[in-house]
Amino acid sequence: MSIASLAPRADFPLLAANPALHYLDSAATSQKPAAMLDALRHFYETSNANPHRGAYALSALATDAYHDARATIARFVGVADADCLIFTRGTTESMNLVASSWGGAHVGPGDEIVVSAIEHHANFVPWQQLALRTGATLRIVELTSTQTIDLDMLRDVIGARTKIVAITHVSNAVGSITPLQDVVRIVRSRSAAVIVVDGAQAVPHLAVNFDALDIDFYAFSGHKLLGPMGIGVLVGRRKLLEAMPPYQFGGDMIEWVRDADSTWNVLPHKFEAGTPNAADAVALAAAVRYLDGLGMANVRAHEIALLEAAEARVRALPGVTVYGPPAAQRSGVLSFSLADVHPHDLATILDQHGVCIRAGHHCAQPLMRRLGVSATARASFYVYSDGSDVDALVGALTAAQQLFATVD
């Protein structure tokens, strides 16, 4: 197949060192470009000091690098007020921050929290547990036959008691893209609920502009968009963030500490207790600049081309079921099952052909129950994927079919 990669494999040291590897698990974590790895190493080699703490030039250099990284990432996701971008360890911590801080202060018995059946556990369990702690009711919006959020049911569920609507922008399990504008319109017309969006699978693949979305919180992880593991982002409205109590306590997040009580630092420091993850923030900013250079419109177009080509060929194989809406309504995710073959067995066989896919419930067990399966196989494409990856996937699936036909 002649589809070229959008980003040269030579830019990614691991892929360059393994030319026979077909990495189709980018929804789990992306491969890393040299530009990001160089930025990480450069920080430790030239700027390593504790930001905000030292009255000397090297500490000031580290502080400036950390602040510049925040500004770069804020511009990438359309946040004019960069101090409203909080660095966390990832999407999971971001969601727990909002559930603990905002939810703990505002949700009580009789209130309702709305999620959908397609959510990743990171955007399901924190709200489930918040409901259990506070006596609120967790309401789950069901899905259409193609695993997109049922907007009619959402309209029925949202009401005066709704305090939080937590929804994914893109499904990690089947790639469905949520029509966020429709969701926001419904929620805003029927409630005063806070809207929290899981953007972990969206920011790497779609152009995102937080300020234009009319939502309240948006979370994503760095490692899925070419950045390092262990860093993520929570973006929130200033008015809400300023009113929220801290999530964690310690150094740098305080203003004054008296014997009996304390007061808190301004944004974003109030929510970044302890030594900041400055090196990873700088590296994530480098990853963002790399993606910016490719162009998010080009990223999107590239993934659609690969997905449509792969899906057509995979669907043509006997016994294959593909989940999710049409390719144009999905990110670069192809989730499928092969009759009578457990996805774990399938992934093991594909690995023997140099093809890396994910198999399992994808941390989305509520969705798996609704699909009537315990697991699916998932191939996910990204900027370094090309037609040879599709060829390898289809070839390995064909080999797996032949193997299991022989076993039968």
C-alpha cells in the first residue's frame, strides 16, 4: 500500500532502530521523536535546578524553561490564560483532581453526575466514587448502535439536579469522536452543570481549542502525543480553579503557613504541590512543537486515509467484526474481533509477525459489557504509521486465520 507516513520514521529512534517493527498501539502510548528526547536531555544537561526555589541564575533558567513550556502547550490547546493550565501526572490525576476538589466541595446527596457508557475508567471511576462518597446519583448515558453517545438520551438525562457532566472527546476503545458542540449545547440549555472533558485521545489527533469549546475542564496526557510518560494537563476556567480548594498539600503551593492554618498560592501553583516535573514539561512542549510543525489538519487527514484503507481490508476478512462509527467519525483506531479467536491470542500471533496491537478491555469495561464481549483487538495509527503497517496488519491477520483454521 502506498500511503506514506506523515512523520519520517527516522525522526523516531526506536522505529529507526527496528525497521521491521509495525507499531500499531499508539492509543496506548505514542513513540517518541528525537526532538522530544533531545529536549529532555538538554534540560538536565543545561538547566537542571529546582524551579521557583533558588536565588541564582541556574534556578531562574529552569523556572523560565518551565514557564515557557506551559505557555507553548497552552497555545497548542487554545488556552489564552496559560496560568489556567495545570501540570499533573496524566489524565487520570487530572480527573481525580476535579472530582476531589470541585466535586468534593459542590456535590451532595440528591445531586446527579452524568457520564457515558463509552468512558475510559479514568473518566468513569472517579465520578462513580464521588457519587458513592457524597450520596449523589451516577447517571450513565447509553450509546447508539455504532458506539457514539446517544444525544437523545443525554437530553433526557440532563436536568436541574445535574452537577457534573464528564464526557470523553474521543473513545480510546473504538475511536468514536464525540460531537462536543452538541453535547455542550444540550447541557447548557438544560442545567448549570460543570462540563469535564477527557481529551486524552483527542489532543494527539485533532485540533483542540479549549477557549472556543465553552466547557469547564479539559484533561489530557503527554505520553499519547509524542511526549514523556508521567506528565499530563488539566485546563480549567479561572473562576472555577480559583474557587477550588487544593488537591494536594506541600511545597510551593502555599502563600503563608501559620502554626494553625495556611493560605494558598495563586494559579497554577496552588495545584502543583512539590517540585514540578519541569524536565518532562519542557519535553512535552518540544513534542507539541513537533506536532505543530506537522499540522494537526494533516495529522487528521493522514489518520483517516490509513484508517479507511485498513478498515476496508480488515472487514473483507471472514469472521471479522469492526466496532465504532465510520472512519470519518473516528480517530486513528480500528477496534475489531475475529470470530472464535480471543483477542489476547490474536495479539500474541500478530506480535510474532512484528505487529504490535492492544488486546483487552482497554480500561473500558462498561463499554465492553454493552458490546457483549470481554475484549477486543485494537490497532491504532499515528503520524509515523504508513501503508506498510496496514499491509503487515492484514498479512498477520490472514496468517492467524489460517493458523486457527488448521487447529480447528
